[in-house]
Amino acid sequence: VELAHRVVTLALAEAFTISRETSTETEVVWVELRHDGVSGYGEAAPVDRYGETAASAAAFLDEAGEVVGDDPFALEAIHARLAERPGEQAAKAALDAALHDLCGKLVGLPVWRLLGLRRAGPPTSWTVWLGDPEDMARRAERVGSRFRRLKLKLGGRDGLDVERVRAVRSVTPLPLMVDVNEYWELDEAIENVAALAELGVEYVEQPLPAGDPGGARLKREAALPIYVDEDCHTLADVRECAERAHGINVKLAKSGGIREAVKMATSARSLGVGVMLGCMLESGLGIAAGAQVASLCDHVDLDGNLLLAEDPWPGVDFADGVQLPSEEPGLGVALVESPVDGSSEGR
Ligand SMILES: [Mg+2]
């Protein structure tokens, strides 16, 4: 198997603000694995919160060719070799996606079929990023009926988070969920969650900092289900998260790919914990990998490619609020045009 990769800059349709940062563009790494004249593709969307960047992912991929080996179907063995190298989960997820794309193309089946899964998962939420309450309400109103649920980014540290939700609630009947990205303290969280329950919010994602000792108490006392994201990366984290949350947010960029995500969903089920599927700012190539396993999840937040100015990898069908993976073999997406700038190649 031959490996090539390049770093690409994706422009966002509008600036995206969460509690930690504001972005107008994002860097990803595209991976190509060639075997028997067929190419499989995957995307790495590195999470800077975990010390990963496009440059660190690219450096990992520079050395990853021998780890992949000669048999793209030997996924368990390849993952065991990848696990010996620490970190760089996004780069590992890109390799995992490219391997699944390749295997699907070699046998002529879409990945969701190869995994024995249903094609359609739950509808994706649309992210309303952090802003003033009126501004968030305006942006929520603009969504209209295109999406069937909204995820509001909170964590303004200005005492206005509940007001943000109230403002949005006043302009839309859509189901709402909120993501605090670690910005509340325990007492504040218990109080705010109770207020959000009154506003019909369905669940609250990562209210406390990852590892916060108040997690178990919040789970006991919270008026709404608590989902964890920054607390939960791989299969090894799921058991502990079950003590502090009612659900986990699985993202391929954290798990290291589809294969680990399936294991996490299964493990969560065995612990009676809900499963959400999330994403980063990604093109359709990254979203296509997530969409393959969406049917395993209770909640889906796969809007990364819809937040871009243009999606260079069309193929995922956004139908009636659901991000439907293609019926074409592999991940079912194809590159329409090369990015104009910001790309560098490695082989
Ligand atoms: Mg989150």
C-alpha cells in the first residue's frame, strides 16, 4: 500500500466562534492509500485542544507508510501497530478512513454495507455558534426548516448562557441541545441545566472541564442528560465517562477512526450510556467517514462540511435533515477540484 498526503486549507462560509476560539478557516490533511491500482481517501481534522495540528498530523503520516503494511483488510493488525505510536488521533482517523474507503472500493460495497449497518442515522443538528443572545436567535431563525435540530454553542462566561437559549427558543420550535465546551463550574452547571430543562433543551454537552471532580455529582443532580466530548476520546475512556455522563460524543478525529468508533458505541450500549456522533470542521471526505456509522448513534452532529464556503468532496447526501452516506463503494465521495492555495505535499 502506497501512502500520500497533503495539507489543505478549507474556507468557512462564516466565522465560527466557540468558547475557546474564533475561526474563519481550518486546516485538514488529506490521505491517499493506493493498492492494486485503487485509491482510498481519508481526512484528518486535527483538534488543537489536544495538541494536534495539520503539521503534526502530516509529520506522523510521513512515517506511517510502513505501519499500514501490504494488506488493507488487516484492520485489526494495522490498528494494533498504530496504537504503538502515541497521539495523532486525527491522522490515525484519516488512515482508518482511507483503509475503509479502499476496502469498500476493492469489494464494490459502501462502507456502511461492509460494516453491516443501516444507511440512515438520525438527523444532524446545525450548529449555532457562540454570540450575543439576539445574534444567536437571528442566526437560528435563518435556519428555517432546513435542519431538524439545533446545537447551540454556549460558554460565554458572561452570565448570559441561559438567555442565549431563551432567545433562540423564542424564535424556533426545533429541538435544541447545547454544548458548553468545558466553560461552566459545578454549581453554575447544576443551576443552568435546571433552567435549560424549563426551556425544553434535550441534553447538555460537556458543561464541566474534562476530568472535573464534580462530574459524578453533576450526573446525579442534573435535570437533563449530560453528554461528554472533551472527556471521551477512545474506547479506554468510555467506562469512566459512564460514571460522569449519560452519554458520550464520539468523533472520529478523537477515536482514531471508524473501527474504534464502532467499539465505543458498543461499549457505551453495554454500560447503558447514550451515543452521539460529532465532527470537527471537515470537508465531505471527513463527514462521509462519520456518516457510515451514524445509524449506531442516538444523536448526530455532522454539519462540518455544511459550514464550509464550498465542499470539495461532495457525495454525502443531505436529505430531509439527515447526512446520508452514498450508495457508491467505499466512502462514496470524490474530489471535485484541487484547492487553490495552502496545500503542501508529502509522500
Ligand atoms: Mg463538543
